[in-house]
Amino acid sequence: MDHRHLNPQHLTPAAVDDIIRRGGWRDWVMLRRAARRDPAVARRIERACGAADGDASAEGGQRMVFWNLYVKRLSASLG
């Protein structure tokens, strides 16, 4: 899927938000790999999901909750 604000050099905060809210399975796999490789990407995910404030009923809310939990566990496992 083509995502807004996707820069081939890096994932911008807007691209991360767009991938989480509108992306499909393959997009998520790419984002997960990027987060594991680059702590800056994990921080962007955390900021994007923190803005949603855990409201699972909002548009894309369940996805935001999922990714927020993912980066917290990733951070804990990496130290």
C-alpha cells in the first residue's frame, strides 16, 4: 500500500501513523522490522500511539493500542 509521507530514506512520524491506521499485514511487518532495527522508529510509534491515549473505540484505536503495547514490550526486551 502506498502511504502518505513515506520517505524512502526513513519513516517519518506521519508515515508511521498512516501505516498503523491504514496499513495491511505486509506494511505492519515492514514497520515491525524497522522498529526492531532502529530505536528512533520505535520512539515514533510510541509517540503516535501515545497521542491516541488508548481509546480503542476511536478510528484505528485498537491498532494504536496494539502497537503501543508492542513498542513497550520491545523496549523492555531490548533494555
